[in-house]
Amino acid sequence: MSNKTRNILKITAIILVVITLLMQFHLIVIPAIVGYKYWIAVVAFGLLLIASK
């Protein structure tokens, strides 16, 4: 896996975690995914595991 791909996966994971945190603190509300906050964080953690060496 190239470094560019790893960086893209890490940035995607960070964006997912930030969205989850903002939804947790009720700063943004996305009704379609509000029930999946936990799973979004799990997917972000998985992306970080995949991106690590």
C-alpha cells in the first residue's frame, strides 16, 4: 500500500471521527446516520488499523 493511500485512509478516519463527535455534542444533526454514530467510529478505527504498518 502506498503512502498516498495510507494518508487518504487516515484523513478519512479523522473526518469520520470529527463528524461523530459533532453529532455527539449536537452541533450537527444528520438524521439518516444519527443512529450509527458508534459504527462510524468503529469503521474509522478500522481504517486507522488498515492504514498502519
